[in-house]
Amino acid sequence: MMDSSMRRSAGSVAAFAVAAGFVVAAIPGTASAAPGMVTWTDGNSKFTRTISNTNPIVGETITVKTVFERTGIPVEYIYSVKDSHPTCLTPVASSGRMGGDQVTLDTSAPDSVSASFGITKYPVYPNISPKSQTFEVQYTVGVNCARETPLPTSMSYTGSLGAGNYSNKGPAITVSSDVVSTTTLAPVSGAQVDNPVTLRATVSPAAAGGTIQFKAGDQVLGDIPVGANGTASIVWTPGAAGTYDIAATFSGRTGVAGSTTTQAVTVTDTPNPPNPKPGTGSFG
């Protein structure tokens, strides 16, 4: 992009990054929020990119914003913006905004979204209002994102002064590893043939979400949603005596990995009712 006879390039920048302090999450299984910001200049243009959480968990929605400003004349009109993102992020429908207005996003590319505007719609003035324009988009973090690995983001745009192409400006996103879970089965004793028995499993950390699949040997008994207290239960009626491997498998939930446990349960025959004593019968 030409700006006061200066060709813009990604190398002619003065950049700095600011990461906000950690905020402790109150919900088990969620990562600490870590907003991130990076700012750079190119000629008389200044750019600031912020990400609402650069340390998200799978399933979380993050917001990415790019602010366009001018530090000197002339005015610049923003024609289009392309926001580059890791392919494991999914753009949220209808989340595109420019200057506070909802805009249509082109999501056909796997690693970016883009939007185009009227050539006089979004001016950026150095000394009168509007002195800035903000492009915004939201993404959902996918399960296929690499964990604990910085994933680059960036943007490029076109305007009345030319094109600005910036590679890997950031901030980078590092998806947190899933929290380890444990699943336990309540002890079962006194199980008898044809008598219902309740199987109860508990997931830690406890929270609603995901399911527990109960099995008796190879037989799937059912998939039960996990409640807010981290438990799920099912009633099982054994059909035959013997020892059964009872399994409880937690599917996992957003930010929390699945887990499984087994317990050997012995089922005995139901005792026959005692025979009546001789001579105690009733005769007509």
C-alpha cells in the first residue's frame, strides 16, 4: 500500500504485544482466560488486534478484533478485510462486524474469513471522527486444534491507499490441554438374578455435560447424561448368575477429557421361597 510515498510492508513496523493477566475461571474444566493484544504501525497507519482469550479450551468461542487508525494525513477508506485464522477454528455465523455494523463474511477459505465494503463506507480520519474503524469476527475452537502449541493469526486488507499484507502478526492462540477426568462406580453388593440394582457413576471434576455409558460385559445398558453433581445412574436387572465386568465410560465434555472405570460385580441366584411345613395346610 502506498502511504505518503512510502510502500507498506510487513517489515516496516513497530510492534509490541501485551498479554493481560490471568483471570481464574470459576467453572471446573475451563482454562484461565488470557486476553491478548498486538499493535503495529505502517507509515501513518496504526493497527491493533485483540483476541478475547489466547488460551481457550475446545468448544469455547473467542472474539478477534482489528482496529484501524490513522496517525497522519490523508484519510483512508477501508475496502476489504481478511482475517487469517488456524484451520481448526470455525467462524461463527453472523458474527462479522465492521464499524459496529453487521457484515457478510466470506468463509469459503479454510484458513481465513473476509468481508468487502462500499468504497466510501468506512473512512479513517487522522484528526476528525471517525478516527478508527473496527473489524470483528468470532470463532469456535475445534476439537482438532493442536494443544499447547502457538497457532498464528493475522490479517490483511485493502483500502484507498493500497493493500496492507501482514503475516503472522498475532496474537497467537494456544489451545489448552483438556482437563483430566476420573470416573468411579459406587460399590455394588448383594446383586441377585431378576432383581433390579442401581449402578451409579461419578465424574470428577463434577459438572453437567457429557454422558456415561454403562455396560455389563459386552451388553450396553445405556448412555445417561451427567448431572450437575457429576453423577449418572441406571437400573440393571441381571438375567443370570455369574461375575460381570460393569464398565462406566465418560464421554468427556468441553475442555474435559473422557475416562472409564470397571468393577467386577457378582450376581447370585435368587433363593427359592421356603416350602411350607408338613401338616400346616388348610383342608376343607
